[in-house]
Amino acid sequence: MIRPRQSKLPGRRRRGAALVEMAIVLPLIMLFFTGLLEIGRVLMLQHTADAAAYEAARSAMVPGATAAEARQVAQQLVDAAGLASVVIEVTPETITELTPLITVKVDIPVNENSWIAPRNVAVLAVSSEVTLMCERPPVTRLAAVDDLNAKKQSMQSPSPSDSQTTTADSM
């Protein structure tokens, strides 16, 4: 009895190919998902900075409010998100009945609030600044309109020295 010669099965020749392919592709996939996670975290930091600045400015725009109260509102929001080393600036420092505008700026360092990246890899910060007109008598509010328009103009046409700053502040 003669047996027909059996050829090698195609699957046997590729026995370790799947393992090699996985060894090459898996680190790239893990790097991609790690990057997605960090980008999501930076977006969450930006949203928190936006919300904290806006809510603090809203709390300071009513008559009788103080800059300390505005800082406290912003601090409560960043504390709820578990963030560290946050800088909150309220301008003007003393709010009176004649104060036309309130500006709150919140800076959150990314390297201190990252989940995965090492703490000292990059010196980036997300920043949010909100300027609101105070609820004041009409004469004070009319004066605020000019100040608000001037601030808007300065934001639309940055000076050459502003273009040299890091782009991380605009994230």
C-alpha cells in the first residue's frame, strides 16, 4: 500500500507568525490608547478650568460679593476634580460698587495632574480666563462696555510677544 505524500499544512509554517505580529503591534496599540487617555485628561483639565473660572466670575459679579468668595467657588470646583497646584487669580482684588468688570483666571499645570505621564516630563498648563460685567448701576455698566470692548480687541489681535509663549496655554 502506497501512501500519498502529505504536504505540509499552511498553518504549520505560520505557527509563530501571529505571536510575532502581536509582539510588534501590541506596544503600538498600548501607546495609542495611553495617548488617548492623556488627551482625554488634558481636555478634562481644560473643561474644569473653564467651569471654575466661569462659576467664580458669576459668583463675584453680584453686588456685595468679594474676590475671596470667587476664589473659594473656583477652589471648590477644582478640589472636586482632585486637582493639585491650581492658581486662581481674581481681578480686581477689591470689588466695590463701582467695579465694572470681574476677571477670573484659572491655571492648571498638566504635569502635576497627569494620570500616566511622569510628573516632570513637560511644563504645560491649561488656562482659562473669564471676564464678566458686574451687576451694577447703569452708569457703571456703561463704563464697563468700553473696557469689555477693549479687552475683546486685545484678545483678537495678540501682540508679537504673546506669539512667543507656549501654545499649551491655549489648549
